[in-house]
Amino acid sequence: MKRRSEKIMLALFMGGALLLFGWYNASKPSILVLHSYDPDYAWVRDINVGLNRVLDKKYLYQVRWYYMDTKRHPSPGYKASAGTAARNVIATMRPDVVIAIDDDAQEYAARHFAADPHIAIVFAGVNREAADYGYARAPRVTGILERIPLDAMREALQSAIGLGLQGRPIRVAYLGDRSETVDGDAAQVSHYDWRPLRLGGVLQVDTWPAWQAAVTDLGAANDVLLVSGYRRLRRSAADPTLVPAREVVAWTEAHSPRPVISFNAFYTEDGGMLAIGTSPYEQGEVAAALALQVALAHRAAATLPVRTSAQFIVSMRGASMRTRGFVLPRVYEAAARTGNQYLP
Amino acid sequence: MMDALGADAARLQEDVLIGGASPPSMARLLAQASRRHFGAGSPIYAAGAAADCFYLLLEGEVELVSPLGSRRAVRAGRFGEEAASAAHAYLTGAFAVADTTVLCLPRAAMQALARANPLLQTDLLLSLTSHLAGETLARAPLPAKPPAPGYRRHAAPGWLLVIVLALLTLAFGARLGIGDGGVIFLAIFAATVAMWICNLVDDYIPALFALLATLLTGLVPVPVVLSGFASDGFLMALSTLALGTVVVSSGLGYRVMLLLLRRLPNRQRWHNLGLFATGLVLTPIIPTANGRIALLGPFYADMVDNLRMERRGRAATRLALSCFSGGTLFSAIFITSKSVNFAVFGLLSPQGQDHFQGMAWLQAALVTAAVLLLAHVAAAVSGCRNAERPQLPAARVAQQCALLGPLTSREWAALGGIGFMVVGIVTSSLHKVQAPWLGFAMLFGLLLCGTLDKKELKEQVDWTFLLYLSGITGIVAAFNHLGLDRALGAHLPALGDSMREHFGLFVLLLYLLINLVRLAAPSNAVTVILATILMPLAQVNGVNEWLVGFIILVFSEAWWLPYQCSYYLQLQELNRGAPLYDEARFLWLNALLNLARLLAVYAAFPWWHLLGIR
């Protein structure tokens, strides 16, 4: 039997603890990580690695994750529906900061809250311009733009042993699918000053037969074929089924007459030879750091300048490099090994 | 309608026996109650008819008729009590003497009521007996509950201490130079420790509080704080608790004790050896000291009586010491002999758990065990010299063994489980299966064969301990995840230095500290708190963490005054009324054994050095 004094103290302890924990949780800022794609996608996985490196003190803020999964379901109907669901999540959760990653998350969800006075938006993985989503003068928006590492790619090609010995500029061509992300990549490639290399063509296709034809044609006319997105290729004009990424890469590596290099590091995971890609870790780390500046340090998002990706990573499949006879200075292999991106 | 229902409810409450049931039982019962009317002279039920209803008289008059025709008026307005018992038929007939209205309560409802209110069945049996005897027979009132134990009186200040300690840690914790997360966790830990030390609630509740608070604040990832529920120690503890349940409930433990006494020579030293050896055999099998003393204690009392030992004499005191030491002296020696050992095991690093999960724990503890054994022998021999020549009635022991009959299938299963574990652990280098998985396999076998049924698994296995174990494992995991182990090492450099450079001195200080804290705090709490703090510190300072945990276990078992030791209180209970042994002498000898614990640890230093444990 508890005494009255014990009951009072027990009630005080329980009530105090509940109030304390309730207050603590209620006063924590909340962050919503809104991904355009799914968690199994290598790009997303590595961005999450970067995010978690910075968001490692979960007791200071609440973090919730939401995946729109538009990479595997690219139809306009699905995207519109996923966007509505994502907007509902934001409207219900009312997070202090939304970290919106990749273009679909901006297009279908985040941009609708750009003028919301209580929600800050930190974007990442954006291939297009921030202004395309109405972020240019938004007071509560900042982020990091994803720009493919064209300088790094040009340097690598120039340093490739045996590639520029024909007495003419190295010719490169770019091939990608017709996704919004690749639109941005293609625009960057087109507008880049490739000198002393020469850009032999930029092509976007949406079907598997068209891809196969382009690989053969562009490969025949150029020294190197550059690729980025290839997950949105329909089996045929009549069959909307998407061709698995590994099948695309296996065929491309087997049939391209020239070396194929990607701007996405996960290309080697899909079976490719070499990639010099934007660092997903940097995208995650910078986005998370900006979000914490807003959420914890109470900095106005507009005072935090929009960044542009500065880091790149090298991923390499050694066997394919040897088979193709494509040789880069040793430092590239060392970089891939250091970043745990080297496959024997 | 409402009036009738109100009257029915009032009648239920008015009945002295039924009205004493719990309010939820009464509410359920009312839903099953119905009224019945009987004209004057009409039968209500016949003797031998199915006992399907219990009746409460609302109006009229009823008489009971025995099978031989004798009549009795119903007493206290109730009859048909057989419906609440295991009897399926009425013992008497019942008929209405005048126009009668009764409240009929179906058998199923009465059985449920009896299950929910255990004393009611006895009361209704006495009510039925009263009808037949013609006079009211009633159960004597239960003795008043004993006053709350000592710690209870300090509950209110204890809760105050919990609150104040947590708030002080929150307010000043940052001065320790640890991060916000560490400070919040230390506040939770301080509140948990205060709850343990002040003994405010059962041991497992503070551990659950720590888990809950850590989860609510999100201080560490969920898999870290809940890692205890998926640990090796959890499975080992569950398996051992289950095996212990089967050993006790099958009667195997009692049979072993009888067999030992029957086979050993019928002389005082062998009686002591028999009782001591029984406790020793039970030590690794029954994972609670309280459980072992509960089994050995009554047998000790029987032996004192049957051997006609002098009450409070030295022989009886020596036997008490043998009984108590047999069941408790080696609690730290076997990993499976006490639940808190699993807690210490759970605090070991994965490498440590791999190493000490099999026979390695016992091997490392052998010298300590040997010294404790010698100390016990010395205390029992020199402290209880006597000239008594007690003889155990061999015929009675033989008859008891005969009554037990051959080994039952459950005893065989318990033996099989023990054999499986022993053989499995000894041969682990061949089959490469770790001890926790062997234990799990044994548990699965016991369940599959029905040796351990669902009811026993639910009610006999100490699930609260498993919650406690998982809780403290999670606390330590969170402690390490937040880097508090390293911070502790940095803030307690003197303690770390002492542990590393002057281990002998450290052991002495630890002994003094534990005995000081044990004056106020229970053994398990002291073990867990000190192990939580000192084992990570040991790891940081390059001292074997098992060694520190083991020494804490050995020292925490020491007790000087009866209130410090719950399982001694069980033995002491036997000594109330007509005392069996000389308690003062027993306590002195126990004090010597407490000192022997320190000696046993020092004596094991060379052995540990030889094993590379340092």
C-alpha cells in the first residue's frame, strides 16, 4: 500500500517526466527529407549517407523521410499523384525544414511551399536552375545545385593514355534518356566549352531500340561515349515497360565500339566500366548542413547562398578497364579505391 | 425493468460472500443473472441433477433435501453452491416452500467469478457445509498484511531524490564537458540509479524507464537502445530460466537431494556435504538464489527435526551454513546461477561475450571458487565444533525415494536438457555452435515436446527479469554510443589509473565501496550500477572487462545484516518461532565468509595472470 506522500511524489515524478519529454519533443525542430526517388536507388542511398553523416544528433531534431518513387514510376499520372501525396505529408507534418532532393521533388511538391512563411526549403540534386521552380527570390529557400563534373571529365579524358594520339581532338558524344534530370544534364553538356576536346553530339532517346541505335552510331563517330540517365528507357514505342538498368549497361558495354563513361557513380554498380560523377555524399552533406543552419541556428534561408556541387567521385570496374584497354593515371584508381568505389 | 435490475444488483452486493468480489467481477456477473419464479411446493432442482446454477433468494422460502430425506432451510439466502465448485451435480435437492423468486447465476459465470476471486470458492464450500451442518461455518479472517518493508518508508524522499538528481544533472551536467545528448542521458541514468538505490519499484521498472526515456528523446538509434532484446544474453537467460522451471516443477531437484543423502554415509559431516553438494548441483541449473534456498530451506528444517539436532546448537548451525552456502556461495562462479550474471555478461563487448559464454567463465572463476569452498569448510568446521552424533532416518529417506517412484518423463526431459547443454558446451569446439544457440535449441526442444507448456512459460519464467536484462543492456549500449564511456575514463583518470596500475588497491577500494553502498542498496542494483560504470572504464584502460564484472559480482553477494539479503530472509523465516540454528553464530560465520570473498579474489590473481585475463 502506497502512502499518500509517496503517491504525491510519484505523481509529481510521472507528471514532471511526461511534461518534460512532451515539451522536449514539441520544441524540437522537424526536418522532412523528401526524395524524388526510392531508397534502393544507389544515388538516393549515397545521398542518405551524406545526410546521415551530418544529421547524426537526432535528439536535437526530428527527421522524417518520404520517398516519391518517381524513378520506377515515371508516368505523368503517377508523378502527379505522388506529388499530391508528398504535399499532403508536408501540409500535415508542417516541418520547419523540407530537404527536397532531385528535380521531381521540387516540381511536384516543394515549390508549392516556397512562399510558406513557416516552412523553409533546402533543395539538393537539382539539375535545372533554381529559378525554374520559383526559388529565385523566395525568402525561405536555399540549397545545392547538382552539376555534372564536366571539368573533371574533360581532365580525365585528356589524361587518358592513348586516347588523344590520332592527331585530332578527342571527340565525345553524350547520350541519355528523356527524363527531367537528363534534360538538365544534356543542357550542361551542350553549353560546356569542351575545348580542346570536341563535342560530337548530344542525344536523348526514350526507347530501348533508339538507345541501341544511338550507342552504335555515336560510338562509331566519336572516341568516347558519355552517358548519365538510362533508367527511363521504354522497351519499345508500344511497350512502356522500363528496361532494367543492368540490362541497358550490359548491352551498352558489350556493343559500344568506344569506351563508355558515365556521370553517375552508380554506373559501375550497374555493370559499367567507369564513372566520374557528381558526389551524392556532398549533395547530402551540404543539404543537411544548410537545413541545420536554418533549423537550429535560426538563420534565414535566403541568407545562405545557393551552392553548386564542387566534389566528384570516381567509380571504376578494373576488369572492364583492362578489357577495354582504357588506361587512366593511377591516381584515378587510387581515388576509386579510397572512396570504396572500385570493383575488381 | 430498471427497478428489477437495481434490485438484482443490490441483492448481489448484499450477499456477504458474492458482495465481496471485485467490482469488475460483479459487473460481469450481473449481466448473466436472471430471475426465476417457483410456486409453493415446486422443485427447483433434484439431488444428483447437473449443478448448472447458483441461486440467491429474493422472495419466499426454500428448503434443501438430502438424499436420505432430511430437510434444512437455506441459510443466508443462497443455495446451489455446487455450481461454483468442481462438482458437476447437486448434493441435495431444493424446493420452494412458499411462492419464491430467486436470482439464478449460471455455472459458467460462477466459475469465472471463483477464478477471479480465489477465496470465494472456499467461502462457498463453507456455505454449502453450513447448509448440511445446520449451523453457520465461516472462514477465519485472513491475518492482517504485514507492514510495508523498510525501504517503503523512504519512498517519498526517494522519489524526491529521483527528481532532484535528474534536474541537477540536467542543470550542471554540461560542466562535465560532454554534449547535450550525453547530459540528457546522464539525467535519465541518474533518475534510474536513484530508483534502484531507493528500491522504489521492482528492479526492472527503472530499466524500462531508461529505455522509454531514451526512445522518447531519440538520443540514440532505436536498434542501439533496444539491442538487449536481441542479445545473446537474452536467449541464454531465457533458456536457463526455462530449464530451471522444468527442474523445479518436475521434482528433479528434490529427487537429487534425497538421492545424495541416501547414498552418502549417515554421519554429520556427510549430511553437511550432502546438503552443500545439492545446493552446488542446483546452482548452475536454477538461476536464482531465492529459488535454490526455497528448495533447500524446507529440507534443512526437516533434517534438523529428523536428526534430532539440538535446537540452536552448533550442529544445526553448521547444517544451516552448509545449506545456505551450498545454494548461494557460488552464485558468481557459474554464469547461469544468478540472473544478474547475465546482466554482467550482457555488458561485455562482443569479443568478451564470445569468449565467456561457454565454460570459460567457470574456468576463470575456479580459483575463486576453490578459496570460497575452503573458507566455507574452515568456517563450518572450526566455527561449529560439536560432539553431536545425529543420524538421518535412512528408512524414511528410502521411503521418500520410493514414493517418488521412477523418473517421470518430465524429469527425464529436464535431465536431457541439462545433458544437452553440458555436452553441447564441452564439444563446442567441434560443432562450432555457440552456447546461446544451444540454449535456444534446448528451449525449443522443451517446448516442442510439451515438457514446458504455455502456461508454465508464461507464469513460471521470470519475464520481468528478461525485461530488466534487456533494459540494462540497452542502457550500456546507449552509454557507449554517446561516448560516455570515454568521457568517464577522461573524468575519472585516478580511478582508471588505479585500475590499470594498482589493480590490487583498486580491488580493495571496490570491496569497501560495494559493502558501503550495499548497506543502503540491494545487491542487483549495486551490481548493475557499478558494472555499467566500471566495465566500460576497464575497457578504456586496457583492463579485462570480465574481470571487473566478475569481481563486482563476487563482492555484491556479501551481506552483513539480514535485511541486505532477500534469500537469507527466506532461511531466517524458518528460524522464527522455534529457532533451528544459532543466528548470531551464523551471522558471524557469514561475516568471515564475506572477508573470504576479498581473499578469494586476491588468491585468483596468479590464475588470471596465467589465463591472460588482466
